[in-house]
Amino acid sequence: MSSHLRVPCAYQGGKQRVAAQMVDLLLEAAPGPNSRFYDLCCGSGAVSVELINRGIDPSRIWMLDISSWGSFWSAIGSGTFNMDVFDQFLSVLPSDKRDIKAHMLALSALPVDGHEAELYPLLQACSFGGKQIWRKDDRWANACFRSYWEPTATSVRRSPANPMQPSPPELRRRIGALVDGMKGVTCLKTDIMDLLEDPFPSDAVVYVDPPYQSTTGYGFGFDVSTFIEHFRHANQAPLFVSEGAPLNDTASMLTFGGAKGGISGIRKGKHQEWLSRF
């Protein structure tokens, strides 16, 4: 592939920093050369993006998310994402970064129309702390945006914090690459429990990224223990579940790279991520 794909933007609970380690294990567990990969509760799509970057054909990837990420990836996979509409949203962004927060607040106060897939990544890229913004009926919920921030004389961080991450040109580049590289994936915008009505294919590898049970800020959730129990009752396919703690004795702890983060630069510890196989 000529262009290395990246997730659209930062997202609370996103797996881009550990996706390579996860995909190593998913590929190792694949029962055959043409196995189908399921990325459930896919969010910003880090695992699916990594699978594509490893050469897995989009037709072998099934994604699912009940949130607006489901609308986004459905449009990407089906080839219906409208770049002209997306470019129009980008073209009216304020030139002064100090005005972007107010612009996003105004956009998020409007009823959700037929361009949910094109607007959502823009809103999410401006979300404070990467927290999930979700659609509730025809309105946006949990819409809290970043302000432009400049360091003071006593700040540990010495560079400004932009209200939109990544920048508009980089967001446009990433989504343009996803439009080309991810076309052909199947994304279902539905409740994960609906998938349990029929068995998964015998050559499937299934990965689930449930919302962290100990945190708030997600619009949707489900009981992961119930899902695992029902899945194992009806399926032979390997099932991987990521969580902030091990779910069984054979779970693998993943290694985060990079800085400890935080706008102040003083966060004391890193979040743990475990991948449990069932």
C-alpha cells in the first residue's frame, strides 16, 4: 500500500499505541490464510487500520460500532463518505485557533442531519481529552471542546495546545487515505449483542474493545461477561477482549510507548491494557 493509514483522531480508549501488538496476536490466531477479522466496538478503528497496513484485504474485515463511529466507518467502507461535504466543513473553520471552540459548540448545537459521517470526525478531533461525543436522537451529546492554550512562564509544557488534534490539513490527509485504503470493509452500526443471534464463521478471529467498566464518558455500553459467555456457547472462533485489567490467567499485558502525557506533563502513571483470549 502506498500510504500508511492512521486513525482519524485521538479518542479516549483508542488503541493506536498498542494496535500493532494486538494485530500480531490476531494474525497468529487466524485459522487460515483467508480468515475474516471482526473488530467489534471498533471506535476510531485502530485495529482495523493496522490490519489493512499489514496487507489484509478490506473485504476480510468486519467492523461494528453502535455510535457515530459506526456511521463513519460504514460510509468509508461502502464508498459513500462525501469528501466534498467534509471539505466544506473544513473550509469554514475559523482561521484564528482561539475561535474554533466556539465554532464547534455552535455546530454541535445544530440538529444532526444526513452528514453525520462527515461531521463527526471533525467534532471528535476537537473533543476535550478525546472523550466520546455521541449522537442522541437528532442531537449531539457530551460535546465538550478544547480551548486554544498557550504556555505560561511556569508551565511544564512549552508548546501551545491546539484546539483541534490533528490539525485540519492532517485530518483531511488521514481521512482521504482512509477513503481510498479502507473501501471494502463492512461496518455494522448495531448493538454488539445482535451478532450473537447467528454463529460466526468457522475461520473468524474476533476482537472486542468494550468501554472500560471503571470509567465514564461513553454513550454506549454492554456487559462484556455476558457477551463472552454467549459467544463461547455458540462459537469455536478465537475471541480476544481488551480491558484495563486481565480477564483470565493467560491474558497478555501490552506495552505502551511514548510519553506519559497530560497537558501539564506531570501524569504519574500509564494506563494498563490487557488482551485476554477466550
